[in-house]
Amino acid sequence: MKKLWTNTVPGRDAMADSIFHYYQELPKYLRGYHKCSREEVHQLAALIYRVKFEEDKSHFQNVPKILKDLVPQDQIRLLSPDDWKRSIVTLYNKHSGKTREDAKLSFLKVVYKWPTFGSAFFEVKQTTDPNYPETLLIAINKHGVSLIDLKSKEILTTHPFTKISNWSSGNTYFHITIGNLVRGSKLLCETSLGYKMDDLLTSYISQMLTTMTKQRASRGSSK
């Protein structure tokens, strides 16, 4: 499992894309955590089918039964199973000759364009800020901590790591302070995964500080 996705660019390391990146990004995509266009959903469904079955078309008839493995869960009801099948078969045929590895890379290149690529996602409850919904999706990635509307998938705000002054966690909560401790804003989240959020935030911030220290050192030595 890749933990920090700071320098991940699809195509740079074919082995990592095939073994780690694709299989880590796929479940998050199928849970419906990313905001994506309808065209992208159709395109990705055909690519996922190709990764599963490569050139084997005998599974086309089963597409309506395996939609949950091809389409984000919140999008499946937008079309009838037969319409999904038609769309997937048409787009699959357009990609003829693509290997399983080609399809994995094409999938990653689409997901890479989204601001939520490489995120760890957490569904939490919050009651501290009336401006946000009670149930939130929090994404932690190289951009910082993003608060996302679980229904629309819109990013409500992103707090860069440089603005996060304090955070703590327990068995049932995750607490974060944005800005300075006196006048900053606080967000208290109910979650059983607070320790994971805490660990991830700590790791990203320590990596950021290490990078900043190295940059300062290299600037100093070049003077």
C-alpha cells in the first residue's frame, strides 16, 4: 500500500502503476468518492472491464450483473443495466488491441486529472461548523485536507498543510485547528478512524518539512 502520494505520476513507473496504483485507486473510485463527468464514468467502465477480462468478450452478457465492479455505486442507477452494457461494449470495442496494462495506465491517467487523485478518504460526522453538512467526506492528499460534500462530491474547501496548526485524535474523534490557535477555526469530527487520519497528516506534514529543509540547505550551499 502506497501511503504518501506526493510525486506519483502515472506512466513514470509502469510496475508500480500495474501492481499498486491501479488497485489502490480502483476501490475508492467505485465507492463514488471522486467527482467525475458522465463521459469519464463510461470511459472508465470500459477500461475496468478490459483490465478484468482483456480481449475476452464472452463476459459482455454478465455486465448488468457486475456493474458494481465497473461503475461508481452512486452512478449505477442513472442508466438501466442494458444501457450500461451497450455503452461499455461500444467503448471497449474502440480500445481494441489495448492490453490489460495499457488499460490500467489509461484509467490512472483519467483519475490523475482530478484534485482528489491519491487521496485517503474518510466519512465523518461534524457538528462544529454549521456552514458544512453534518456528514462530510474528508480527503487527505498532497494538496492538504479537503472537506467534500458527500452527496454532490463538491470540494467545499481545502486546507493546505501550511495552514494546519494543530490536530489530535482518539478512539472516536479527529480534531483539527486551521490557522493560529487563538483565532483559528476548529473542526471536530466523529470517526473511528481518527488515528489513521492523525498518522497520515503527521506523515504528510513531516515530509513537507523535510523537503523545505532540504530546499533551504541546497539554496544555502549554492550561494
